[in-house]
Amino acid sequence: MTTPPFDPPSAADIATVSHQLGRPARNVIGIAARCVCGAPTVVSTKPRLDDGTPFPTLYYLSHPAATAAVSTLEATSVMPELAALLTGDLGEAYRSAHLAYLADRNSIETVPEIDGISAGGMPERVKCLHALVGHSLAAGPGVNPIGDLALERCAWSPTVCECQDYAANGNRDSGSSLL
Ligand SMILES: [Zn+2]
């Protein structure tokens, strides 16, 4: 888990993320979380893309098994359930998570168009578990309470490697469909 400042991503990281996303990964400034095997699970993107577009989602869940598991979780009734928890201390912690997210992003670059806008529905709603789980994986447990709960409830775990052999030598020789 990593929040800014990030080490620059390696060429191998960018290659893996591109395979994960199925398109060339651009504007990547760091790898905010990794699988136990070292493969990226959360990618961090410039708050303003090279073409000028503001990009609020600092922590983007890139790992295919993780995104699939979170999509499956979203398809259940878990989102209204989690949203109903946003009272009292947990609601307060979620608002703090929103501020932590903004502070992380603003430490890289302040982009006026997305000032005060974080991700995933924070600070008052639960709209995208991928964004919230991405934040939890980057920041570590105890920062984003809803992301933490979603991560616990989804079928994927950062401690169990479910990586395809994106960059393994085998791909090059076998004409893998990933390439
Ligand atoms: Zn792995």
C-alpha cells in the first residue's frame, strides 16, 4: 500500500497495467498497491491527464480478478446496505476518508475543476465500490471504512495471488490472447 509521493512506475509495471486494462496505460504516476506477487493492483494516475482532462480517480483498481470480484459484489444489495452505515462514527470516518483522498491527490497537483471531488461517492454516498476498494488498498486498513468492508466482503483478496501471467515469458512464446 502506498500513498504519495510514489516511486516512478517501472516499464514492467506499465506493461502489466496495460495488459490488465486491455489498452496502453497512460499518465500513470505510481503503483499504489500490489498483489503479493508484486503485480500492480491499484494504479495511480495524474490528476490532470496530458490532454488536459481532469482525472479525479487517483486510485484506480486495475487488477482484473479484483475488479470482477468487486463488480459481482456491487451486483448484490451491498451498496444500499453499506450506505445505511454512514451515520455516527462510521459516517464521520467516511468523511475523513474523503479528505484524505483529496489531500493525497492535491499533494501531487491541485486541479480546480475537481476541487472537493474525490471518488466512489464520498463523502456522503456509496456509488462505486471499485474506487473505494482502490482507496483502501492504497491507504491501508482503517482509512476508508466502506472500502475496507467491501474488500472484506468481495471474493478477491490482496493476499492471494490470482494473477494471469501477464508478463511471463510464456506469453511471448505462446501467442497468448493477452497480446
Ligand atoms: Zn499476483
